[in-house]
Amino acid sequence: MEKLNKPAILVVDMLNDFVTGALGCERGRAIVPATAELIDAARSKGIPVIFCNDAHIPGIDRELKLWGDHAIAGTKGAEVIPELKLSDADYVVPKRRYSGFFQTDLDILLKELGVQTVVMTGLHAHMCVRHTSADAYCLGYDVVVAKESTDSFTEEDYKIGLAYLKTCYGAEAYTNAELIEAM
């Protein structure tokens, strides 16, 4: 694997409601240690860590009609899980749709940081990670996936998500060890 070109770690929806709360799943809990390891390595190398977090408005946001109330802005469910130890040096981009880019300031933040490559982590490979990756690709960023730090509700959804990212955006999936060495 080649050295990553000006990377940032994007952490998608690693929130209380996605890991242990309203939409919590065992597979989300399982990626916490690997995600923490990758984030800590990035921080130690001065690589930006950006949390793209659902922060919904109750009774308004379309996603709530499909998924029920979850990650309501200002609630405990919308907070980053404590195991990832949100740092003052990290960035938080609230989102109200699947993509971390849709009507947020993520693109301008990445441009101001000089980022060329986004390393995708979090939940769910076939939904929010997928849509964030799509917008990243369309905006000209290189997309790679941290395979130990990304997952979905089911193994099938995870495999579908990774296959889609590779086919449509050329996004290769790498282990933490490979990514840490390439940072």
C-alpha cells in the first residue's frame, strides 16, 4: 500500500444510539476497539479526525420516518461513544441526512485542512458510509476504507457496502496496520 496523500479520518455515526442505543447493534460494538486504535494513531501523527454525526431534529427529519427517533440533536444518543474519547483537536460535523457532506460544512473543512484522502470508518457501510463516500468521490477526494473500523447491521450489508465502494469509487479496504503505516 502506498503512502496516503494528505489523509483525514472520517468517523461516521459512532454515536451512542448507533452502538448501544435506539439503533444499536452488536456489529457496531465490535468495531469500537479497532476504531479507537486507528483514531489514536491518526491523532499521534497529526492527521485530522472528523466525526460526521447524525444530529436530527425531531418530527422534521426524513430519516426519522424510516428509522424512528435516533440521534436527536442535543441528546445523549447523539453523542460520540465515550470509548472514542472525542478530543478538543477533533472536528465534529453534524448531519441530518445519510451523507456527511449533504448541506454541511464538511467539504470546506477538508479543503481548509488540505485533505486529499478520506479514510472511512464507522456505521453503516451500505448507508451513511456509502453516501458520504459517494459525495467525497464526486468532490474529488480519494476514498479508502478501514475494514476493521467499518461495519453494518449484517455481514451481507457490510459486504454489499464494501463491494459498492470499490466498484463505484475505487475505494480499497485496508487493515488498521496497513493504514497506520501508510499515514
